[in-house]
Amino acid sequence: MKTNSIPMTGPAKLAGRIPKGSELHFQPASLAEAEFVRLPHPRGGRCPISGISRSALIDLGVIVPGLIVRLRKPGAVRGACLLHTPTLREYLRKVREEQLTEGKA
């Protein structure tokens, strides 16, 4: 699957709270223009883009390369998981196109 080419000039745009220690690597952005968004809360949270649950997004991250980016400080046990929004949108469009072509066959 091809990913959108985003020019790497300056920090990446992130919707939501920026992870501690990564403030220099991200700049705040709205959901519409963000390159990354944090995964939803584990208890009942839903993706603000697709409405998919956190566990389904993590499962999807195994299937779709580059969908989830994990940030962790060296030696840290915990970290932050970010969702690459252009990859998610492209995957959803691809699935939709496959379903539309199946319906015509």
C-alpha cells in the first residue's frame, strides 16, 4: 500500500496531547490537519476519525504497516502509541473500493 508523501519540514502535526519528552518533535494541530493522533482511551474510547475501538485499531496495526507508531523513552516501560492518520484514511478508502467492486461483480 502506498502512503501519502508528506514533506518532512519541521515537527510532525499531532492532534491531542503531546507525549512528555516529545514536545520538540510534534506541533499541535486540529484533527483535520494532523498527521498523527493518539490512540483512544482503553476503556470505551473510539477513534475520532473512524469510530473504531482502540483494540480494533491495535489489531489493524498488525495488518497495516506504518499505521501505529510507538514512542518510548530509552529504558521506559510505558510509552505513547500514535496513529498515522494518512495511512488510516488510505486503508479505509482501499477497503471501501474493494467492497464496492465486490458488489458489482
